[in-house]
Amino acid sequence: MSEKRQKSVCPAWGNYKELQELVRHHIESFDYMAARGLEVMMENIKPVKIYDPATDTTLSHILFVNPKLQLPQKERFRTKHNALYPFECRQAKISYTGKLIADVCFQYDKKAVIRESFNFGQLPIMLKSSLCYLRGADPKKLVSLKEESAELGGYFVLNGLERVARPLILQKANYPMSTVRDSFRDRREGFTDKAVVIRCLREFQSSLTDQSSLTVKLYYLRNGSARLGFWIQGREYLVPVGIVLKAFIETYDQEIYQQLTSCNSDGHEKGKGAVGSQLVGERAKIILEEVRDLSLFTQDDCLRHIGEHFKPVMEGFENEEPLNVGHAVLKNYIFVHLTNYDDKFNLLIFMLQKLFSLIDQTSSLDNPDALQNQEVLLPGHIITIYMKEKLEDWLRKAKKLVQDELAKPNRFNFLSVPDVKKIIDRNPSSQISSAVENMLKTGRLATQTGLDLHQRAGLTVQAERLNYLRFLSFFRAVHRGATFAGLRTTSVRKLLPESWGFLCPVHTPDGEPCGLLNHMTYCCRVTSFFDPEGGVKDFFEIRKSILGVLSGLGMAPSFPRLAASGPPQALSVLLDGRVVGSIRSSEVEKVVSKLRRLKVSAASMIPNDLEVGYVPLSMGGAYPGLFLFTSPSRFVRPVRNITIPPEDGRDIELIGPFEQVFMEIRCPDGGNGGRNDAFPATHEEIHPTAMLSVVANLTPWSDHNQSPRNMYQCQMAKQTMGYSLQALRYRADQKLYHLQTPQTPIVRTSTYAKYCIDEYPTGTNAIVAVLAYTGYDMEDAMILNKSSVERGMCHGTIYQTETVDLTEDRTAGQMFMRSSKGPKFLDVDGLPYVGQILQPDEPYCSFGNTIEPKTRVFKRKGSETVVVDYVAVDTKKKKLQKANIRFRHPRNPIIGDKFSSRHGQKGVCSQLWPDIDMPFSGATGMRPDLIINPHAFPSRMTIGMLLESLAAKGGALNGKFVDATPFASSVKKDDAGCTKSEPKSLVDDLGEALKSHGFNYHGVEVLYSGVYGTELTCEIFIGPVYYQRLRHMVSDKFQVRSTGVVDQVTRQPIKGRKRGGGIRFGEMERDAMIAHGAAYLLHDRLHTCSDYHIADVCSICGSVLTTTFIQPHKKMVRVGGFGQVPPQNPKKVLCQACKTSKGMETVAMPYVFKYLASELASMNIKMTLNLSDGA
Amino acid sequence: MEERSYQRKPVVKIREMKDDYMKFELRNTDASVANALRRVMIAEVPTVAIDLVEIEVNSSVLNDEFIAHRLGLIPLTSERAMSMRFSRDCDACDGDGQCEYCSVEFHLRAKCVVDQTLDVTSKDLLSSDHTVVPVDFNEIAGDETSEQKGVMIVKLRRGQELRLRAIARKGIGKDHAKWSPAATVTFMYEPEININEDMMARLSLEDKQSIVESSPTKVFDIDPTTQQVVVVDAEAYTYDDEVIKKLESMGKTGLIDIKAKEDSFIFTVETTGAVKASQLVLNAIEILKQKLDAVRLSDDTVEADDQFGELGAHMRGG
């Protein structure tokens, strides 16, 4: 075997840098919020004004400045060491939060500004963010803080639970998108289904943004005109586009006409890249006529028109001039990413051109489901925009409180800020943070406006530490949005080529969230507010330098007006949704390649994550243009730019999904991949596995498997019982699965070492024989070697924690204690001993109060014997009132437990077979640990598993790990020397290794029957395969019952495993019995074993309900010594209706039948039975 | 019809014998006997192993069950096991394993008081009976000077402590693998390899070479003097048929003929150290005898006699 095959897979200890990269987007988004985001957001909240007519003063400019977020601190501790650490929060079931303080400014009339500090409560702090104590801690420090040595952070600890914000897919910000949606037709009469939609990220001076967004839609009308739709206070308003155009700038009709028709010059009709048509001019005329019909001629006319119409809905503008209202509407609700009216005008013209081209079918629509037109919503950003709304609410309420108070007769001193503050404090400011905490706890947004998001629930999820891979996946997951989950169409779930390299095609669950819950590939990153050096990016400077570069390269700047030429001669250049100019189409390619070079060079001001979205001219393709994006929260991934000489070492370029679509990226296998010569590759993938997620990358030789099997493996890897945590001792998770003796796989991919999976291994190298041995391996069952299991294979434990908080109890003064009569095996403090074995239904702690002598106990539920692992008590109070008691459930493999290889081959243990009966190898004496059936392979085609077995056998013989990185043959060999001389196949490589150790080339061995000692007629394929134990275990699932609890009303067995109920024998089962004619069985199941009842029926009136027992008069019966049974009185039954017991008969019937009779009686329906002797 | 005796006299020839390893030939018997011997060696030869653990203090990183399981798997010297009683059959004690006939008590006390990690190994297990102690692997390897300290149980850091009492009992591998004295027991049929010299002589040297190389194990070689293919190690043959297949592909079927002798076996026995390999074989034969006695003396066998007639007598070894 070649040395190369194991070089890259040896573990590197303690290097968690690559791991940390995986959660970077979570942490960076939070860091920005803490560093600048909150400040920018608060400073740009619209100040409120309160006018007091009595003193004729205006309290104006109530606004927030200078927010300060503090490190998490313990309450009520005024000593030096008052830092609150995450592990304490986890154990005490509290939240890891820091105090948020901000100044609120008050200004009376034009006097000096008075600042008053407000406490905005305890804001949840993300672990390993800049405000966390774990930030920058090395593994040693982390361990001393009772964390994992490989702690990643990126999540919140809320009430002791770890919750991760789930990144959501959003429409790409600041990019006008051609959209077709049927619902547009229903907006108003005359609307079509076509529109151009832009989601604008609000921006202020010097390019600061608070991350809130506002969507503007430009609808096309059937008459050729267009309407601009924008949202105010949760309602959409539609305005004729001409009015908005004219309101933006002082212009004249001819200019607008020229601008709109700039793209349809003569001679280019139907040529490549022509987007205009004759009809555009007609439409422009219609738009202009609409405005003229309303007799609006000047900019002021239009503004006033808008102002008059929007005054009622604009809060705080009740007393303003219509002109000012008009300005406010344009400023705050239309194209909020732009501050300049000229820019807004240019963008609207561009959008109209794009809309008309969509109508004329000279350009295609943009797919909203394609990653090309999407970006991601990150935790820090959602907190910022949610908090913004909460602060605005708070201000509004504060204003109302003050105004209400002013209206009252006994008034307070309006001129004193402390007095005002007192009133404002009636609506406590601390609830701002608790609203955020609640949002993170429940994942639910409590908002009126919807924050321009399409979903209000499921924004955060609990990060289960079932095993490491599952935990990691929470940070790499991106969700398409809850609204799509309910959709009946499946188009959103489709795997589109646009997501290549960004979202993993393999790692998505099957079933309900399939295709909606995706995972980022391991090299996919999200752009942030931070530059590579860790400083906050200055977008103003960045854009300025980009503009500088562009003008230097021959871009005609658009300021103040767009040049009157469009595609195909010139392409518009949009920088973050602002039309900055146009470039001659012949020049564009040069500009693009220059920009790309500047992107990767360290010297330039151009950021390395700039997205150069060059949409080339085409015949009816996407609307052409050069779209540049510098914004954060875009996906990016690294590829190699081969136009740059690799000598510089700076040829790795970050590309986004928008530009990727129009780029030529080749596979690094050296071939051209069937590429047309006209489009030579400009970029190259770094490694073909870059299209897979971390979990998908761990499947060895996944390129040899049938694709759905790799998907199953991604599922199962996340349900594997593994080494979940190293700091297990300090955890109080409700349930943790833990494998006692895990192993590192012999066959592994390069990803395994890169992400230090050895810290948290998930399986065992089991010797697997593939044969049909006893029949117990049929249908995906597997036989485990009993001796192997007894020696510790796949032994595991479940750690389960019960948190007992007596303070929650209403009765005060409760504390843990043991009474003298209480259970002896509890300690004197009422808590169990560590290491103690507890049977089901035994008490695990007792409590009471000091007044009453009585104590009560908590009993163990379930049917398992457990061991007390750990008891932690809260010693903050004098009394012991709060304790975490952790139990260990030993879970060693038994029949019915589930196992799986890493190739989607799962199975259930059907027998623990004695070692001596297992087949053995004559040469080595080896018996397999596990037997699977050969039928598992033909239909599933998991060749990777066969290869793994072969390779692991060779690796075990060599004592070396084997590299099973997929697509290894598609990578250019490092040294050109061995490329030609090594055309050998993978199997050859593995087979030779076996042969050199005296084993069969094909991995088969001659085995002897363990029972008879004779040679098996076939040679058996046998070798080590890494097997995972899945968390589904019979002990948690089995349900048996002979007799037990019955339902009170129906007297039928109750349902539910927990309560000891039965399994439902339903209609379909009943049908099957009927079809078989198994009448006796049916009777047994549905009647005898269910609600068998002997009812007394009156044959005279036929009623089952009118019977009553008559208590026979108690006769004095002399009991005649032992052995003599007292004579039983026959029960006397009487029919109340007939007043006789003559016609009483007993009839066996289901009890529900009687119940039915009484139900019917309650509806005044009488049911009578006609009794006859069954003949 | 003449009385025939099916009785055979099996022969054992020892090839190699070490404390924990043995290789011997078993001839003049059939696979059923050979396999029975193998099965008994693995699953029914008794040893002593820790079965009950009372933990007094355990502040180590491993939990109680884990340590108890590890202790159970430590091989203990079990020469005395054959003469010991199963604790379930012991009359002298009430089954708590405190008596000398059925159990051995162990104590382990370890506490780490230094900054280095303290390795708690099987050497730290103190036995109440000097005949039943954890197996010393250095002794077996004949390496007295080595630093190896026995089987690792747990590692302790400063302040951690492990204190426990363990009771070892007699048991068999059928009940739990920890009582199995055998690491590996396997046998193979002795191969009989015949080379057709005439056909072989007609082959070219390359062909011969390829025949030799076709077997992954070194069964054949070319005699440097005669340039003929010779069998160097017939027992290295694993019945993988590689040579036969090779010859078939060359069109030389019948050049080499390999047969497995039905009545001779080569056993390889490796023990865990609990019993010496030689003793393991002897114990296994003893137990096998007891089992056959049990069959012979059982009432069912008498009934079977009527059923099987003279075969019944054979079954009893007559």
C-alpha cells in the first residue's frame, strides 16, 4: 500500500483551529453586535418628542446612545470573583447573560442634552464571543473552566440549555430580482404576476447598517405601467411608479423617457444581450401620462401628493407639512439602503428596465429558490433587529406614559429628568433583554411588523450533544424557512446546481425537512463585518476604493444621472444595490479580472470577500450587469484563481454563489470536464470534496457508494452513540449517550484528522463477516458475537439528570431531608449516595420541612436499574433546595439494539451468538464480532463498505491508518513523477497489501463452521469495518403488557408505553383477522383481552341501563369454622323500568357497548336489545 | 454380520510448547472430536475471574461498572480452578464467595498523591490466595527486567482514589467470556499436496515462478538446484485454492492436487495466561471425558440404546 494512503490521516492533537472556523459566522455576527451593531442600531432609532402645553416645553430627542454590554456576572456577589462561567449556568439551569446598559438622552427645547443611564436587563451572551470568558482561552484554560478542551462556542446557555440560532435563508439583499408569483395578480385589479423585488438593508450615513431590511416590489400592470409596492407598519401600499420617479428628483418627462428607453437602441433588436424593445417607449409614455393625469408636474407636487396620502399612517408626522411627510416616506420606506435621492432614482430606473425586459422576455426571471439569490440571517443580526423593534416599542410606550401623566391633574415636574425617568420606568427597561432572551429560548419572535421575515418560530433550536457530529451540524445547518415546510410544492426542496460548493447535496435529512434544512459544506464561510485582521470593516472606505478602481478602469460614473446607454453596448454597475455607473460591455471582462486580482492581493483596499457578480450578455438569460457586493452574511467559499500565478501564494479567491454561476471553475483532476474551448477555466476547485459537509466528508470512499446511502449515513452519524463529551462530569444535560470504549477508525478520510474527530469517536472497529449463517441475519438483522460484547464491544451508558428544585414548590420552607422513618438508603441530607444502585420505583431523594415531621420522596420512573452518578447541590441558600441528580443507565448491547456501518447499512442485533458457534478462520483462529447478510449489498451498492473492509484489514496488518478520502483520484498528483507510473486501481492497491501479508487478494478467507468444525463451502468476505451504535435501543422502546391499567370510561386498556398501556389492535389489524377468518382470535383480541363485560339485560324492556342491584338483606350467617366457605348470595338484579327482576339475563358484551347505550340515552335515543337463545 | 469396532486411537504429537502457546497434531480422529476439543477449550475449561466488586471509594474518571468490567477481564492464574467449586454448588458458603473452595478475595487500594499520573494495574490487586493472582506477563515472556507493570485498570490524577474489594469465582467461558482461558484455539486439516512431476518438468521457469507466487502464503518454492517446484510448507496452505485457480487459468488442471486429510488436524492453542497451554489441553480432554461420561450414564442413553442398537454401544465408546 502506498505511503500516501495514510499520511494525511494521522491526527494532530490540540489543534482546533479548523473546528473553530466552522462556527465562526455565529460568533462573528454576535461580536459585531457587541462591538458596533448595538450602537449603530440605537443611535439610529428615531427619537421621539413630547410636547407639554402647560409649560410650553418640548422634551425632544429621546434617544439611545453608548450601549455597554457587560461580561456575565453573578447576582448578589460583590466580591472580587463574581464572574459567571458557562459551566455554572449549565449546572444551575440559569442563563449566561451580561448586563446591557445604555444612556438615554433628554433635551428640553434647545437646552443642553441630559444623559441618563438605563439598565436594559440581562442580554444573553454567546459562548466564545468577545464578551465571554472563554474567548481566546487555550485548551488548558478551557479544561480548567470545566469546558471541553475543544469547546467551540457559538451558542447560548439559557436556563441551563444550550441553544443555537438557526441561520435562515433570506433573499439576497440589495439585488433587484425578477420574480413571477401568482399572488401578485390578486394585489389589485390589472396587476400581472410579474414584479421586480428588492430587499433593501437599511443604511445610514457613512454606510452603517442596523441589519433591518425592507422589501420594495415593483409590479407590472397589464396596461403597461408599473406600481411600486412598499410596506409601512405591516401593510403594503401601492404607488404609481411615475409619481415616485418624479418625487425623487426635479426632472422632466423627456429625461425619464430617455432614461427608460436607454437600453433599446436601434440595430440591436434581437441581438445578443439586447434587453430593450420598442414597447419600452410606449410603457414609459403610459407611466408619464399617469402622473400627468393626476396633474402632478413638479417634484414638490409629487412629494405633496405622497405626503397627503401617507400622513395618516406615518406615526409622529401628524402635525407635519405634507411635503415633509413625502420626504419621510421616500427616505424611510423606499430603497432604504440608499440615502441619496439621485441614487434611488437611478435604481428605480434600473428596476423598471429590468421589469420591462422580463415582460418582453429578453431576460429570464431570477429563481428565488436558487442560492444565487440568497443570503443568510445570522444570530447577531436577528438579535439586533429584534431589539431595535423592542426599543422602539419601549420608546413609544414611554412617550405614552409621560403623555398620560401630563394629562392628569396632579402632575409631576415635567422639567425634571429624574421625575420623567420615574414615569418611564413604569415600563421597565430591563424587559428589552428578557424579550431577547425569550426569543432565543423559544425561537419565537413576538413582533407586530414581522421584521421583514417570513417566519416567526423556529429561529433557535436546542443544540443536543448526542454526539459530536450532531452538535457540529447545528452550527452548519441553514434552514430555508418554516413557511416552505408547509408548502405542497416541492420545487423549493430541489437540489439546484447553484448551491454547488456551498450547500452539501448529501447532508440533508430525508422526510419532512428534506431539502429545506441544508448544511454548509466544510469550506463554506459567511462574510462578516470583520476583516481578516479582526478589525471592523469600514464599508464607506471600501466602496470608495472600489469606485476608485472602477473609474480608473473606464467606468462612466452615473452621478448624478445614469448615462443614456444600456445593454448591449454598456452594462450597468451596481455596488451593493446602488447604480454607480456603466461600463462598455467590451471592457467588462477586463475589469472583472482586474477586480478579482485586486481581491486576492493583500495590498489593495478591495476586501477579499467582494462578490464580483458579472452577468454577461446573453440571449434571454439573466439580466446583464455587473453586480458588486461587499455586504456581510453572504456565503463564500475558497477556490483557486488560476489566472494568477501560484508563486505568489495568494491565488485562493473567495467566491459567492451569485458570481459562481457565471464563472468557469474546473475540477483539479487535470481534465477539462467536457468544457467548451470558448470558455476556458479561470478558476479551479481546491479539492473535489469541497462540495461536501463535514459529516458527509467523514464517510470513507463515499464516491464508491450509491448516493442515497451516503445521505442515510449522514442521518445515522448524527444518531450515533459516541463519546459525546469530555467534561461529562460537569454536565447536567437531561440525557446524554455515551459509548464506553470507542475506537478510532482504521479507515478514515482526511477530514477526520482535520476536525479532530478523535476527540469524540463514535464507533468500534468490528471484525465483520459477510455470510448467511444461521438465518438470524436475515432482513438487515445482524448477529453479534456474545463474547465480543462481553469483552466490552459497544458497551454504553445513558446519563440522565433529574433536577429537583424545591423552591418551585408552593409550600414554603421545603428542603431536602431524611426523616428517621424515611428510606434508609438515602443519605442524611435526603439525597442519594453517589454510586448507589437504585431499582425502579425506589425513591431517589426525600424532602420535607422543619415543622412537620412528614417527608415526601421523589421516585424513579421507568423499569430500569440505575446507578447514581453524581449529585450536585446549590449551596447559595442555607437550606438545600436545589439539586441535580445524575443517573447512569447501563446500556450494553442486547437483542434489538441498532447498529450501523458508515455506509448507510443499518441493522438490528438479532442474536448474541456464542463465540464457539461462530465460524472461525483455520489460519488465524479469528471469529467475527459481527455477521451481516450478503443480501445487504446487491441492491444497495455500498461498495465503499467493501472497500473499507479490505482497506481496514490491510491497515490493521500494517499497523497504519488508511486514507479513504473520496474523489482522491480526481486530484492532481503532487509530484508529477508518479502520475504516469501509477494507473493502478484502488482495489489493486488494497488487494496487494493483503496479499503481501499472506491473505487473499479479494479479502475472503476460508472459514470453518463453529458448530461442526467443517470447512464452509464458500470463502467468506471478512474484515474490520467501523461500526456505529445508534441511539435507538429496545430498552427505551419495548412495550409489553398482560394485564394492567384500563381506561375508566371504556374499561379498555390504556395507550402509551410510559403508563404501561397496550398496543392498539386497530382497524387494519381487525381487517386482516377478518380476511383470514380468524374469528376466535379476533374475539380474543377485541373482546376477551379488552373490555370483556357481563352485563345484565332486561329481556322485557331490552335495556342495558335500567338494571340495579338489590342489596340482599344481610342474614346472620354463622361461619362454621375454617374450610367451610360461606354460602354466596346470588346477586339480585332488578330492572328499574319494569320493576321486576323476572326478565333479567346476563349477556357478555364489550363494556364500551354499554357506554354507547348510555351516551345514546343522553341524546334521548333508546337502545333496546332483543334477546334470543342463540340458535 | 461381523462385529465391527469403530473405535479409533487418536494420537497427539506436540510440535511446539510454551507457557501460553502450543501447537500439536491430532491424528486418527475426525472433525467432530477435533471441534469438540476446540469448543471445550474456549468455552468450558474453568478459570477464576473477578465476578463481584464492592467499591468503597472511586473518584477516578471511570465509573464503577466500567472498572468492575475491566477487573473481570483481567486473567488470573487458575491452575486450581479445576479443583475448585462453582459458588452456586458450594456447600461451605452461602454464595457470597467468602470461602476458600469457591472464591478468592482481592483488595485494591490506590491513591494518587503526586502530580504525575498514577497507573493502577493488575499488579495492585492484592490476592488473599497466592495461587490465584493476576497473570504476570513478564514472566511468560521471560522478560524479568522489563518495566511493564501488568494490565492497566485505570489512571489516577492527583487526589483521585480507588479502593475496592473484589471476589473472584470459578466459571466457564460459556457463561461469560472473562472465564475463557483461551485467547485463540484453532485447528486446520492437514493438507496433502501432490505435484505431478512430469507435467511440472515441462513448464518454463516463468510459469513455475508464477505458480509459486500465486499463493499468498509461502507454500511452494523453486528448488534452487533442481529448478523444480517443491512444497516448502504444506501447512501454510489455507485452502484458498489460489494455486488451483491459477493452474486452471493456465490450462494445467491436475498439475498440483491438494487434498485435506480427513483425520488429521493441526491445533494451535493460545491462552490468556490463566492456565498453561498444555494444561488447557489436558483440562479440556478431562472435561470432554466428563461430558461423555455424563452422556453414558444418563438414563436417556439407556433408552437410546434400544433405539440405536449396536450403534448405541459405539456411541458410548464401545
